[in-house]
Amino acid sequence: ATQVRYNLSATTAPAATDDSSKGFGVGSIWQDVTNSQYYSCTSAAVDAAVWNQLLSPGIVNVTAASLALTFAAHAGKTITLNKADGIAVTLPVAAGTGKYFDFVVGTTITSNTTTVKVPNAAGVINGAVVAPDTDAAGTTKVWRAAAADDTITLNGVATGGKAGDTFRLKDVAANQWIVEGYISQSGGSEATPFSATV
């Protein structure tokens, strides 16, 4: 039997040229130690190798004012939003990969807003979130994104963004993200977190 090559000390993701001519084959494993990611080879055709990223669970604690998500560094991970005065998060271009990002609000937003946006005007965010009203026990709304919405805005009060809120964004098709989750709202003028701003 032919033994396939493994690369467990790479510093980048594999390329299409990391193929059978270099000893790789179906089932080869590639570890990108720089970005803590693993890949599995599903086709080793010369100059057309296909490597599928294996999701690497983990937590990304975000305290900076902005974060540009990438599939290589963040897919399948929990993105913990820990900045009381807001974070601007940008999604990568959706391409139907099936990959996802899990978000958790770790610190309640007390000023400004936290936004999660698509990277360009072609992208949309569809889906819905369940939103209990913390001012009125037993009152819950479901906010559904409109067809052209591309932005989620959390302000810590009316549009969600309290510690413990959680939602997932999944890449389901070219330029299309689906959201599902749970956000808590208050203040008496609760509103949808979805809008079209890009």
C-alpha cells in the first residue's frame, strides 16, 4: 500500500499545488501551526489538489474595536465579544462552504454599538433571532431579517447585546449568511437588530 504524506508543521494553509507530485494523497493531513488549523486532502490531482478545512473548536476573545473574520482563523470557533463600547465585526464573503461562526456577548454593551456586517453590498444576512424582553416577563419577540438585510446591530438595550446573548452565522450560499440565535432586549422600545447598511 502507498503511504500518503502528512505535513504537521506547515505555517500556512495548503494550496492546490500541494498535490500527488509532492507525495500527498486522499487522506493526507495538513496542520497549519501558525493559525491552529487542520486540513484533509480529498483530491490530490496535480495542480488541482482539494483540501478541506477541519473545524478547530476554540474561543476567540475579542476586546479590540474591530475584527475581520476569516474562515481559516475563525470558522467553527466561539467569538466572545468582550468590549463594552462596541466592536465592528466584518464577515468574510459567503461562498456556500457550510462553515459558521458562533458569537457570544461576554460583556454587555453600554455605549456605542457592536455590529456584524457582510463585507460588500452583494452579501445578505437572512434568518431570525428570538428576543425575550427583560423588562416584561413572558414577553418574547422573534425578529426576522428582511431579504436585503446585511447588518446586525447590538446596542445593549433595545436591539440586544447583553451578556449571555448568543447567535450563529452560517455560510449557506454565495453571498448569503443565515443567522439563528437568542438576544435579550429591554428599554421599552425594543427593535429589530437587522438592517441594510453595507
